[in-house]
Amino acid sequence: MEATLSVGRRPGALEAEIDVALAEFFTSRRGQIDAVGGGFREAVTILENFVLRGGKRVRPAFAWTGWLGAGGDPRGPQAAPVLRTCSALELVQACALLHDDIIDASTTRRGGPTVHIQFEQHHRDGNWNGDSAHFGEAVAILLGDLALAWADDMVRESGIGPEALVHISPVWSAMRTEVLGGQFLDITNEAHANESTDAAMKVNRYKTAAYTIERPLHLGAALAGADDDLISAYRRFGTDIGIAFQLRDDLLGVFGDPAVTGKPSGDDLRAGKRTVLFAKALQRADSVDPESAEWLRCSVGTDISDSEVDALRDVIASLGAVEDVEMQIEELVENALSVLAASTATPEAKQQLTEMAAAATRRTY
Amino acid sequence: MEATLSVGRRPGALEAEIDVALAEFFTSRRGQIDAVGGGFREAVTILENFVLRGGKRVRPAFAWTGWLGAGGDPRGPQAAPVLRTCSALELVQACALLHDDIIDASTTRRGGPTVHIQFEQHHRDGNWNGDSAHFGEAVAILLGDLALAWADDMVRESGIGPEALVHISPVWSAMRTEVLGGQFLDITNEAHANESTDAAMKVNRYKTAAYTIERPLHLGAALAGADDDLISAYRRFGTDIGIAFQLRDDLLGVFGDPAVTGKPSGDDLRAGKRTVLFAKALQRADSVDPESAEWLRCSVGTDISDSEVDALRDVIASLGAVEDVEMQIEELVENALSVLAASTATPEAKQQLTEMAAAATRRTY
């Protein structure tokens, strides 16, 4: 979505300003961090590098565009405080990623080792006492907590003023509760080997759609003091595009080119992810091809070979599950765009959000 | 400290009101939790029970007393919003405990299994997919995050008003950064087998004193709009009593009666905790009894027998480390009480804080 982030700014300027806001925030904590001493600064620097190194800034971009679309003036006095508030979403995201990477036992992220792996390595290299892996996780838990606490600090200190703080409070609150709820559902679905499409859809709704698009847009609208009609349109648009985005991601997790996704081919099959795609494939297999259903059930979540991944992929495609999901993506995008078109968002924001929706959901493999 | 919590209230009434405030907050989240569905409510209920079941409410009590001592009126309209803000400290504490128990691999807390152990057990009982211990930790990480996010929500929704929110913002922010910094120092000191008294003292300063007494008092003062002199007196009092409290706890961790402390005798020696007591014992041993020093270094942090614990205890005591620490506690309490006496806190608060200081630091073994 790189081309879509400069709404109300020169190309690339929004990302740069988000980076500046985040870097300034980290600088503002330096006094406290140095007072604690004892290696805390070095640890926080690893968090800072993680935050500044990365990601597509999707959440701040949707929040910022939501604010513009509700009449926010990118050249007005509120622009800088609003941008800081939008940027704070990246600190929530840092917590989500640090903790998720522990939960999923992921070893790489943003082109480098995950944070818990970095500290595990420090511990091992230094030949310190205790278990290196446990130490790495302990530090990553604490740094994730710090990022979550700092996200709140960054909003409170953004300068948006008491009225805007009151407006956004329930949105900010709901977003964090929803993403944590979605993460909880995700791990319990995996633990239960849950085969229901509804259950997978709920994870998409809360872990991805609400957190990534719906609530950021809602936050932007609330920052601008938007009316209920626009908020409702944003939320419907954001939910649909967010779910479509996750469905696209699910397809990429099975069929994506490793060179493009940066993840091993068929990664989601090996991890046993309970996606809508997989639930649909199972449903269809149960009714037309019980042998394949049995095979799918036995294989996912195990350490399958590349050729088995290829074979599973063929079965999932031949069952028609891919067309099912593609059709669902198309419908969701269509709905979302018609809601957006009928809304009172500014024409410029409508165009930007349409482009962002396309970038988030288009077929890329 | 049970007898000291009813400041400005009937005996026992403050604890009860804190419980009510917390229970009401959990009730206020129910709609969001139920919307997520899929077992999230049951998980959040375990968090709720953990929060409501427990602890001595030390942090809210210091914050509340700090507010009263700065002129807060327990029968005025601000009392209820202030009480809600003070109670939110218990949600920060829930996060700290859930995550600390993962970090320390603790199995019991507040008279029951720790939260990660509860979910590990659910997973095992249900014969779910994946590793039970990892699942338990994953859920406890997410519930700790939820508690931390909700602590902020509870403050923002407390009703204290925008001006008080501005006053407390830097205090709230510093407190959370400091406790996370203190926890970080604690685990790195253990990993490095750090033998410095200063390093152990920094953990006491940030993980215990700032978080448990200094900042809660500061928070209460800020809620009342107190002047810099009173804030400075509170902070000096809180730092000294907080450190003395931790030094007392260190003595209990080695010499405490298991029937009183609820922990196995000599627990800190087995865990290899890097306390001031232990650092002082090592220092003295190095200069007068190198053989004992060697033995102390080899034994702590290993699975030593009860009779070895007894022998280590005798060595630590005979080296004079206990008298050292007792003297330090005495000095800290004396300093703190003279700062408090000279402050502009109300006479009633002075008396209460003196009692709370005594309860937190007195010899009980």
C-alpha cells in the first residue's frame, strides 16, 4: 500500500512524518530510561529500532485519511497533534507483534530476527545464567508492555486537547480490547482445531478488520468530531475491507509466492491456521470428497514436506474453496465501496480510501 | 497492612469500595467481551476473579491517602472518581503479576494456581492441540495486556475531569515505565549474577519503591492538585519506605516463616534473587571469609536442600548482613517519617501514612 500513504501530503511525506513523530516520542522518554540505567536504554533502543524500521504504517494511514475525510485540515493547527495520535497506533502494533511473535514462536519479522530471538541470542552470546529462550521471551514481554503503555502516553501527550480525547476514548478502548479478543480467538481456534467458518470469520473481524481499518478510520473520524452517519459509513467500509484484506492474506498464506510474501510457501498450512479458506475447503470436501477431507485434517498443523504442500494446495483449489473466497472478497469490496461512495466523506478521501482498499485486497499472486 | 486501608472511611470500607469500583469496571466491558464471544468471556472472568480475589490493595490505599493528605475531601463530589482512578492501579498490578509469573515460572499466586497455569490446565484437561504450557502462557500474555490497556481505560473513564487528567498524566506515565524498567533490571541482574549492591538497590527503587508507594502517593497528590513541596515530600517518603519495604521483604525471603510468608523457606536463595541482603553478605564474605563467599556463589540459584538453606542462612546472618540491612531499614524509615512530619500533609494523613509505613516495614519474623 506504499503509494497510498501520502494523503494530504507530498508523496512519501506521511510515512516520514509518522517516523518523525515516533522518533520524537522515543526521544521524550530518554530521561526516564537513562535514570533506570543498567542496560534498559539498550533494550529500549531495540524496541525503537523495531518501531522505526518497519511496517507499512497502514493503521496510522487509515486513521489520518479518516480524519481528512471528516474535514480535518492537513495545514491547520490540529494536524500535528492528530498525526501524533495516529502514529501511536504503531506502538500498539509493536506490542501486538512482539507478543504475537512469542505466541506464534516466530523467529523472523520485518526482515530481521524477532525481538525475543534477538534477546535470546544476546543471552546465549554472553553466556549468561538461566535459559536463553526464556530470557528472550521475558524481555520481549516487558518491551511489549512498554510499547502498549507508551501508546497511551503518546495519545495523552499528543496535544489534541481534552474534547478530542473524550471523543476518541471509547474508540481507542474498543480497538485494544477487540484486537486482544481476536488474538485470543485465534489461538483457541487453533487449539480446538475449530472447523467453523464463523469462528474463522470472527477472528478476521476482531484481530484484523476492527484493529487494522475499522477502528483506525473511526479514530480519525472521532478526532475530527464527525457525525454518526459518517462514522457508521467508515465502520462498515472498514469492516468489509478489513475482512477482505484478511481473506486475501489467507490466500497468500497458502498460494502466495515466497519471494513476494517473505514467508515460506504454504506457511499457513504447516502452522495449522484456522482460516476461512481452510474451513470452506473442509466443508466442501466433507460433502463431495471425504477422503480429501480426512487428508486435510491429518496434514495441517504438522511438519509437511514441500511436495505435500503442493498437493494440499491443489486439493484446496480443486474443491472450489479459492473461487469461494475470491467471490467473497469481491462482494465485500463492492459493498464497502458503495457505502463509501454514498457517505459524506470528502471527495479526496473517497478517492484515497478507494485506492487503499484496492491495494489491500487486490490479487497479487 | 489490612488495618490501614480505611482512611477517611469506616474500617474495611475502602477495600470494599475498591472492589466495587473494579467490579463495576469489569461489568462495563461486558458488552464488548460478549460481542467477541468464543470463550473470551470465560477467559476475562478468570482475569476478573484474579483481580477481585486479591491482594492487599496497597497501591490504591497509598494513592487514596496521598489524595486525602493533599486536601481531598472523602465526602466531596471528586471522591468517587478519585477512588476509581486509584483502583485502576490494581489493573496495572494484574498485568505485572500475570506477566511476572510467566517470567518467574511461578505456579501459585494469591492462594491459587497462577493464571498461565490455570489455562495450561484447561488445555491439558481438554486434550487440545499444541503444547499446553505454551498455550497457558499465550493466554496469560494476552490477559495481562488487556489488564494494562484497561487500567488506562479506567483512568480515562474515571470522571476525574480534564484538568486532573493533565495533572496525573506524567505521573501515570512515569510509574508504568519505571516498573517495567525495574522488572527488566531484575531479570538482567539475575542473568548476569550481578553482585553489586547498587544494582540490587536500583531494582528496589524502580520495581518496588516507585511503583508501590512513591508514584501512588504522587498520583494522589496530583489528583488533588497539590503543590511541589508536598509532592516532593511524598516522593521522598515513598521512596524511602518503598525501599525499606523491599529490604524487609528480602529478609523475609530468606529468614521468613513459611507459615507467615506463604512461600517455601529460603525461596529467594533457591531462585538466586539478587537482593541487597545477598550482595552485602557476599561483600562481607569476600573480605573476611572467602570460603563462605565461594560457597554462597555456588549455591544460590540452584536446587539446594532444606539443610543447605539453613546453613546458608546461618552464614548470611553470622556475616552481619542482616544487621546491616536492619540498620538500613531503620534509617530509611526514620528519614521518611521526619520528611513526612515536616510536610504540609493533613494531620490525619500523616498519622495514617506513619501506620502504613510501620506495617510495611516492621519486623514480623
